[in-house]
Amino acid sequence: MKHFHFQALLQKEGWCENVYVGVDEAGLIANISTDQPSGDVQKVKGYVLPAFQNAHSHAFQYAMAGLAENFKRGVKDNFWAWRETMYQIALTISPDDLENIAAMLYSEMVRHGYSEVAEFHYLHHDKEGKPYDNLAEHAERLVSAAQKAGIKITLVPMFYQKGGFGQDPTERQRRFISKTKEDYGKLLQATRRVTEKHDCASLGFGIHSLRAVETDDIIKTYEEAPLNMPFHIHVSEQLKEIDDSLAYLGKRPVEWLLDHIQMDDRCHLVHATHLINAEVSRLARSKANVVLCPTTEGNLGDGIFRLRDYHHQGGKWSIGTDSHISLNPLEELRMLDYGQRLTSHERSTFLGDKSSSSSGYALSQFIFNGRKAMGRSSENYFEVGQPLDAVIYDANAPLLAASSPKNVLPTIIYSLDASYTVDTIVQGQFATDRAQMNRESIVKAFCKTIQQLGIR
Ligand code: ZN
């Protein structure tokens, strides 16, 4: 058992000063107390928040962060044009490349305060589109990358069957495809064997999007899965997707899901950008979670989620970094809030919640629903029996040093830059300790991979 002394630890109720936390061999919290324990105590200075959950990631897309920003005059650039660049990269990377890119990405996530990531994984097969001898080859590589970087991973292998509503897959989608529900079942089983071998890994399941799988198979896949696994799906990100869904299914994507599957809090709908009133209300009532990816959605020009309406009806949401154009969790919250302020001409996006502050409310959604996206739940930020996952901010940052306790959290969320993130604790272990072991080799392997791919 080791003990930490925290200068200031954030719980749901507010800041707790001078707290001792005992952590067992597995990195789980054994006790939280203001009484000093006997034996060695590691002092942790700074303001300590629960570490963040990244509820939506496509690791390979990190290789192209910033690459789709040079536009040609006279050519319309939108999500579908960006997707072509993304496909080119998806078609060229090897298992080694994927591992090296993911290790770099995950290491950067930890540096920014994330302790967990849900990997929405659909790059399953080799470059020709044939399954690897080990069906879960890429899943193995992603877990290996997470281990090197010191982040916990929820692998969510995706069922991807079609090229669009009622359309066969295209050549460029060949690495993603499971032809049948049975093929996807085998992939899921193979991935389960990988996650069961590693303490840092857990398993979810999912459908890439309504356009990517036949409706009967969506329903059966959902109904036949164990009840304890989180379910992830992309939905209603693009207006074209809504039009195609209306033409093919006669319903909007979220409307169709609400009508055909029994949604509850294990469902994580990624984006849900374009909703009509009835969808907002029904989704909020269903207890499903929406995974918002504000910087990616902004980068792709998707649109703005109706957070204000959804929040006022009790809707739940978490945050993901999706294409990884940004990896700063605080930037995600700012972008999310400011999108609402800019369109509503009001500042109080989160007002109306029972929690004491709007920042406290935003953080609680990020953390508690983020944990659900990983397949676990908790009552408080730090509690006995749960892992010690924390992010530490520098109390000497001038604005924090000059702030009274009630202003600390809003100042961190709205004003602190990433340089004041001191360290991240994942499962009771400091990221900097691990970084000294692995960071150099992770950076080296990443740069070599990118150089060989010749894409940057
Ligand atoms: Zn995505």
C-alpha cells in the first residue's frame, strides 16, 4: 500500500484540502482520509482533478492531424472530402505503423490528463482487405500501444458491413468490412481474448453507423450482446447522412434507433449533431449518452449539437477527441460551451443544473459519462474501490495562486493553458515515471513510421 498527500483534491461536493489517499498494489483507492497514515507518504502539490476519459478515438487518424488544412481554390472541401484523405492513410498503414502511431497518440493523451480511451476501432484487416491470421491483430497492437503509453483502453471493435445505405462497400473500405453478423461475432470474440489478457484493457461493441450495417443485423447485434458491455455508434453527424437515412429507412437516424433498439445508459451515440425537437426529448429520456467531439466536429464543419436543449431536458454527454485535431480536454469543453454561447447569444449554457457551478456540472458530465463509455460507473470522482486516476494542475499558475477556492475550477476549465498540467496519475502511477521509461522510444518509433509513410 502506498499513500499520497494531496494539497487539494476535487470531489463532487467541492475541494477537499490536505487529504490522504491510500492506494493498493492494483492502483485502486483503499482509503481517503484527513488523518495522516503511518509510513511513507508521497506529497502531491497542486489542484487535483479526476483524470479525463476520452470516449471516442480513431488512433490511426492522429497521423493526419493538421494535414487536411490546405484547401484548393474552387474545390468544395467538407467532411466527405476529408474522408478521402483519411481513407488514403487507412489503406497504407501496417500493424507496426498502427502501434507506433497509437502509442504516440496515447502518450500525448496522458500528457494532457486523459487516463482512459475508448478506441472506436474499424481498421480490422490487412492492406488487401483479408483478415489477419490473428483476427484481432490490430486490437493487439492498440492494447500494446496503450500499455507503452500508460493509458487504459476500452477496445470497441466496430461492425462495418456496407458502403452506404443499401450499397456494397467500396474498394477503399476493404480493411473495415465484416460481411455478416457471424463474421463480426468472431472478430468480437478474438478481441475479447486480447482484452482479457491485459489489465489495462476492457471491451465494448458497436456499429460504425446506420449507413454501414443492415438494419436487421444492427438490431440482432445489439440484442445478442452481453448487458455489461458499452455500445458505441456514430450517428447524425452529417446532413447528407440524414437525407440518405430518410430516403432509405423513412426515418432520421436517431429516430430509427429510438424506435428499434431499447436504448439505455450503456448506449453511446457519437456526435448526434443534427437532431429535431422530438429526437432531443426522446434521446434525453432514453438515458443514452451522447459523445461530443467538439474540436473534430468544428474542424470538419459538422454543425453544432443542441446541447442547451438537451441539457435542459436532462440529457447526458461525454467527450471524445475523434480525429485528434486537439488533445486538450479543457479545449474540448471550451469549444463545446462557446459554440452554444455564439449561437444562443447567452453565456449560461449549463445553468439550471442542481450542481453548485456550471464548471462543476460540465466536468461531472465529462467524467461520469466518460466512465460509462468505458463500461464502468462511479458515484464520486475519487472513491474507495475505484482506480486512482487524477490530473494535477500547477497551483502556482498566477491566476490560480490568486484565486479563492470557488474560482479555482472555472479558472482551470476556462483559462489555464496546457503548460500548467503538471502530471497525470493512471491507476496509482505517475505518468512522468512511466514517460521516463518509454517516451523517448515512442517518439522515435512514431517519427520513423511517419517518415516511412511519407505523409507529413
Ligand atoms: Zn468517429
